[in-house]
Amino acid sequence: MNTTITGVRRQAALGFIFVTAILDVLSLGVMIPVLPNLVKSFGGGDTAAAADWNVLFATTWGVMQFICSPILGLLSDRFGRRPVILTSIFGLGVDFLFMAFAPNLWWLFIGRIFNGMTAASFSTASAYVADVTTPENRAKGFGLMGAAFGIGFTFGPALGGWLWEFDHRAPFLVCAALALTNWLYGFFVLPESLPPERRQPRFDWRKANPIGSLQLLRHHPGLMGLAGVGFLFQLAHNVLPSVFVLYMGFRYGWSPQTIGLTLMGSGIASILIQAFVVGPAVKRFGERGVLLIGLFAGFLGFSIYAFAPTGLLYLAGLPIFTFSGLIQPGLQGLMTRRVGPNEQGQLQGANAAMMGIASIVGPPLFLIPFAFAVRHDATLQLPGLPILIAAALMLAATLLAYAKAKPAPAPEPQSA
């Protein structure tokens, strides 16, 4: 399994990483409709208090990811993608076991710390995709990752909602089983994608710390502007795991099953976008074009979600918001062209560090206004306030991308 892949095995390797990503995201998707409700049950059923606790949980996870993701990214450049992916997946399984047997909120807190330390499976998988695809086909490869994301969130939330009604511990045990099964699959099947001659010759702690990792973004023309677009997008996207389950339950009175089915519909729409739209759209509009289309669709979709007074009108925004699935393939395609093969892991580590910052800032940015809106709903009548903030961030990302997202050829690998 330590033999690297070459030639015709590259296409098969995409299939391996695709299945790995599906199992990973499926386990995460199961948690979306149930984790906030578990926190709420520990807090005596208080929605506003649950929002406050979720701030602590999500912020702590973001801090750990910010610190550890650059280290894991550079480790993947030095030792290969496979061991980092396997470590991350194993950490996810341990986190779910903590949640399954948690007697109180502090056990959940410990689990989130551990998961945040190892949360690099998807970002390292992105470096894996960059290893085995040509620059011209890279956006399509990232579209495949998006399809895996969609499949996981199609079936995961619906399964989570059903398992929650069966037993409140069942979703966490199922997630642990999925994650550890995923780890076994990767251990026996997943090959290495980065050959020794393309790896970093040594591990440099100056690059592995978060600040050193972010320096990479300054050293390549245009990369910092694209990173800013990615940060604004990730910050806006934090509104989904932070607020939406609580928001849909509070505003529309939806049960976990209904929320799960809604997220399932969103996942199906995402799969259709990734499978049938990304490839032709990149050919027709280029990576910059699909990025701009996706960002503006996200802005419109969030705006509809924020103002929709009924569940039916909320669902009307779903087809528009689905086109935000074009963002990551376009953005990743533009960014990976600007670094060499031996820097793809460091780039994804820097991206994950930016996502960690967004995960630190995002939960209080959205949950505190949501808690305020819930407590003052009788007078304010604006529970969609945090989603309006997300819409504004998406609009800012659209304007920044219009100014900064320029095509660039892939650079030569840099010497360490």
C-alpha cells in the first residue's frame, strides 16, 4: 500500500479517494440534524442556551484546526497523503465514540478537541486529487469531491434524523462505525499519490505553524486574493452548521426528520450540479466564471433563506443556492495551478487554517445574533438575521473574486 500510483492507476485512485470521501462526509452528514439537538437536550431544551454552547464547541474545533491543519498539510507533503488521511479518519471515529457515550457536555467538548486536532481528511484528499489530475482536469476532479460531499449530505442527514428518533445514541455509534470502516478501507485499499521524488525533502517547522503556512499565500502571485475569497466563502458557509438546524426548528417548527429530508434534497441537488454542471460549465465559462456564478448564487440563496416566512418559500431558494456548488471546483482549480506538486499539501493546509479561522469567527458571528433574535423575536421578528450576515459575506466574496480571480499557469515546483 505504500507504493505510489502512476500512469493508468491514477484514474482508479480517484475512485478510491471518492469512496473514502463519501464515507467520511456521510458520517458527518448524519450528525447535522442531531448534534445541536443533543446539546439542546443536555441544556434542558433551551434553544438560546444551545446556541451559546455551540459557539464554544465550534470555536474550539476551529482553534484546533487552525493550529494543527498546517502541520498535517506539510506532513502530507513530506511523508505522503495516505498516512495523514488515515490519521484524520481514525480521529473522527474516536470523536464519535466520545459523543456516543458522553454523560455530559464536557465529554462532547473533549471529543471536539480531538477531532479538531486531526480534521484534515478532506483537505488532504484535495491535495490527493491535485496529485493525480492534470491542471486542465483539476476542476473536474474537485467536482468529484463535491459530488462525494453531496452524496454524503444526501443520505447522512436523513439517516441521522431517523436514528435520533430510534435512540439518541444511535447516530453517534453509526458514525463511529462508518468512520472506522472508512479507516479500514483506506488502510487496505487506498494507495499513496505522492511519489518520494515529488515530496518535500524535509519537514520545516517554520512552514508548519499557522503563520508560516499562511506565508505560502503571499509568495505566489494572486494566491492571497483567492485565499481571501475562500475565507469569506468559508465564513459565510459556517452559518449552515452553526444555525440552520436550530433556525429551521425555531422558525418553521420542523422536526429532525423533516430537517434531515430537507438536507437530503439539498444533497441530491448538489450531486446533480457536480455530476452534470461542473464539467460543462468550466469548459464554457472557465474556472473564474464558475466561481463567480457560484458565489452570486450563494448570495441570492442565503437572501431567500433569511427572509422566507414559511417553509415552502424557504424551499424555493434551494434550486438557486444549489449553484453555490460551483464555488469550490472553480476556486480550487485556480489556486492549485499557482503552486507546485511538492506544495499542494501545504496549500491545502493553509486553506484548512483559513477555514479554521472561519470556524473560530463564524459560530459567534452567527449564533450570537441568532440567540439575540430568538430572545427578542416578539419585537424584532428577524430570526434570519445571521443568514443575512452570511448573504453579505457572499456578496463581498463575489466582488473580491471579480477583482482578484485571474487565470494563472501552474508554476514549477520550488526547492525547499
